[in-house]
Amino acid sequence: MREAVYDDLLPAQRHRLHVAAAAAIEADEAIIDPPGARWGVLALHWKAAGDSVRALAASIHAARWAALVGAPSEAADHLETALALWEQTPPASCPDGTDRAALLAQAAETRYAAGQALRARTLAEAAVTELAGSPDAERVALAHVQLGLYSRAAGEAAASAEAFERAVGLLTSRPPSPAKAEVMARYAGFLMVGSRFPQSLAVAEEALDLARRTGSRRFEGIAMCIKGTELAGVGRLEEGFRLLRDSGEIARETGHLDDLARVYTNLTTWQVFAGLADEALATAEAGLQLARQRGTMLSYGIAIAWYQAQAAVRAGRWDDALTLLDAFPYDALEGFNLVSFAAPRFDVFLQRGDLGAAARTLAPAMEQAAGMDDAQFGISTRVRAAQLALATGHPGEARAHIAAALTISPGCDDVAFAPKLCSIGIAAEAACPAPDPRTVAALTTRLSDLEAIARSFGGQLLAEPAAFAAMARAEAAELSGGPQPEAWHAAAAAWDHCGDQYWAAVCKHRAADALLRAKGDRTTAASLATSALATARALGAAPLAADLEALIRRGRLAAGPAPDQATRRLGLTERETEVLDLVAEGRTNRQIGDILFISEKTASVHVTNLLRKLGVASRKEAAEMSRQLR
């Protein structure tokens, strides 16, 4: 009804109506509750009335109110309305204390907070353009910092690096100032996300000194956050976590709660890598409560939720992880938010054996990660692509993905993600018909280099990367020296320490397999295999469970099922039935021996016996009869 009446009004009548409504709202703040909400209504009425001056001022106030109450998307809408009105407003009538570049920067900030990284990057770029030729070097530098931040979030690593280098260069020769402290603190964060560890730590120290000398309390906290994050990453957990918590107190003190959300993100991250899944889940929940209050679930909230989901995966709570992730609009995510959210979802699908879902999850992440040159997103996404290729029986493709990751790795001093790269890389070589010993040697050397980096700063690899390093070394040792049950047992213990049931079960499977191939203790092999099988079944890790069932059956580690009735009538034993199945697959005696953990000679005896019992003269006839019996 209201819309119909409005549509019947003449333009002049509409104008008078909007002016009257705006005047009434301005005259009585109590007309709209809460009072701050009136600014958005005023902006609408003054804009409809054609009063760009008043509409501009009201839009700016409306944006401030929306940001204050945790509605960054609405704040950005108001700011973009203000930018459009700016073009219609005489310069002398524009609000004091702001200009178009400032509005662009504010709009970029709120778009980013709302999870719209691509639009934030575009607005930040417009702010840089607006300031071209400005003599205010500090303001121009800060505009480039913002562009660098949002370019990185959008997945544009090269553009981000260029913007940060420009910002730092503008202030290099200038004396200490709050702006310089901000630029250096943000630059340290850029280096940290890019996995440039020693350089990031050095710049964070410089930023911390600048902030303290210039009284920049907020950026003292941000620099402290980055320093704590980097120290925790090399295993100095107590010191790193203390700095992170101290930086969180500064964020509360200064009222910059988005900085506090970043603290929660970083603290959760390293708790996951340190094998502290329960602590990570609790920290993440506190951070998500803050993000909900601030309306930043699609920016800071996503970063926290990603690692909360990783912690749930680590703890074996796979359904909980998917439920958490499903609460977010995955199809609407952009940049590194999309890449990060794909990771735990992919891990669950892969480990459950749902390879189609894993591939569908990974495809958009791979596209987004194409321009990323860091370990957290660029390397890790390519490593997951290698895992998928191995799971689908394409070791050559896995090799190619590892090679792509290795082109990034030399530029990173990453001690968190690179050990997994080494582990999956060596596994890819092991899966190939002709493993490349040079690649294996390079990856094991890379592991040693990473461990040396951590030691040089008084630390060590955290629990997860240390466990992947143990797997990598076990795989490499097998390639050069045959079965390595002790190495795989040590890797399983490392994953137990990390609290990851799935990877511990994988390593127990490999340890049991190695024991059988080495003609080792069958009782230990049986214990490892049955324990791992129970875990795999409880988790719903179907491929791993199938592999373990096959190992237990082939290795006769437990009483297996009786032979099929048809083969039993022909007098075939359980072992001869297994040999017949392998003959039907075209396996040689040597291959049969390797699969069933028996010698080639014993395999030959079993083949001779089953040919006699089946009454056939050749393996080909035996294979045909096997198919008929099935």
C-alpha cells in the first residue's frame, strides 16, 4: 500500500515529503530508536530530496554508526554512497576533516571487514590514485600499506609486495613517527604471512622500537603480536604465547578489537601446530565470539574458524569440522579466505575417501592460489593437490604439483608448512616407478635446513611439522635401505604426541607393513595394524581401513574369512585363494611374494599347487577359472 501511494505522488510532492521527513527526524532524535540509526534514514531522505550536502554528511555519520554496531557491510554501503555524493557536492560544502581519499580508505577497510577482499583492494587502489602527487609522504605510504594488505587478501602476491615496498621506501629516510611505526608493523606482518621468517622478526623488532619511541601504543601491540607469532612458530612457545597475550591486552586497552581478533587467530594457529587441539578449540571459540560481536565473521572470523576446523580435524572430530565450515557461505568467499576454508574440508573428504568431493573443494582453491607465493596458501594448496593425485593413482601429477610448490619454497623460511611438502614430495617419489634420488636428497636436505633455522633462534620444529619430518625421513630411508619399521614407529609416536589419530594410524600401518616385509616381530605388527584399523574405522577413514584390512589379511595377522565355498570345494587353502586372486590380476611370482610377505620361491610353490588343484596347465587358464568362480 505504502509503495503504491508513493508511486502516485508527483515529483514535487515526493520532494516535499522527503524534506519534511528529514526535518522531523533532525528535530527529534527520539523518533528513531536507537538514535544512531537515524543517520541512515536521514541519508536516504536527503538524497531523495536532492540535497547532496546533507545526504553526504548523513551518509558519513551512518557509516560510523554501522561500523560501531558491528555492521561493516552496511558501513561500506554508506561510504560508497558518500563517495557518489561527493562528486555532486561543491568542494566548499564537503564536510570538514575528510576528503575523498579518506572516504576511499574507510570504504576499503569496511569492505575488507565484511569479507569483500576484491572490492576492498579496488577501493584501496583508488585511494592511492587519489593521493598521487601528494606531498604528504606519510599519508601516501599508509595508503600503499592498505593496498598491500588487501591485495594480499585478494590473492595478488606480486601487487601486494610492490605496494609494501613502495610504502617502506617512502619513509626509509624519514625520522621516527607514529606513521612510520605503523608502516613497519604492517610490513612485518606482510613478511610473516609470506613466510619470510628471519626478516619478519627483524622488522617486527624495528617496529616495536619505533612504536615505543613514538608512543604508538596500538602498533606496539601489533608489532608484539607479530614477534610473538614468529617466536611461537620456531618452537619458543612460552615466550611467543606470552607476547601474543600481552598484545591482546594492548588491543583491549586501545579499543582496537580487530587487532585482538588477529591475536586470537595467530594464537589458535600455533596451538594447532603445537598439537594443543583442545586449547586451540577454546581460543578459537573466544575469538569467534568477538568476531560475531564486531560483525567481522567473513574476515577475521573466517581466519579463526579455519584453524578451529583444523583443530577439530586434528582431534578426530571430522563431522564437527564440516559443520563449522558449512556455517559460512563457501561459494561467496574470496582470495585467501576461499583457499584457507578449502583446506580442512579437503582433508576430511580425502581421508574419508570421497575423492570427488575433495576434487571439487580443491579446484577453486587452486585457481585462487595461482598468484600466491607463500607457504600457508601457495605451497599448502599445491601439496594438497599432490595428495589428491596420489590418492587417485597419478604419481606423475603429484610430482608436478610438488615441483610447483618447490618453486615457491626457496623464497620462504617456513618451518610450519614446508615439512609436509617434504613428506608428500618424498611419498610422490616413492609412488613413481623410478624414484628420483636427487629429489629425495633435496627434500631431506630441506628438512635439515628448516630444523637448523628453528635451532638458530633457540627453538625447534613444533609437533605437527616434526611429525611430518619424521614421516619424510622414514619414507626416504625406505627408498634407500628397505623396510624401516623403527622409523615408522617413531613417526607414529610423533603423531600420537601431536594428538592426530589419523596420521598416527597411517604411520602404524606403515610400521606394521615394514615389520612384515623385514620378517620382523609379527605380534608387534599385528598389534600395530589392529590398533590402526580400529582408529580408521572409528574415524570413517575408509581408504586407510581398507588398506589395513588387506595388510592384516595378506600378512595373516588375524584369523581371516574362510575361503569362498567354490574354492573350498576345489581344495584351495586360504593362502592359495589369495594367490589365485593375484594370479588373476596378472601378478608375477615376485610381485605375489612382495604383496603377501612371502618369498618368491614360496609364491611359486603356491602357484604350482593351485594349478594342480584347479586341473589347469597355465596361469592364464587359472585366471579365467578364477573369474568363473567369482
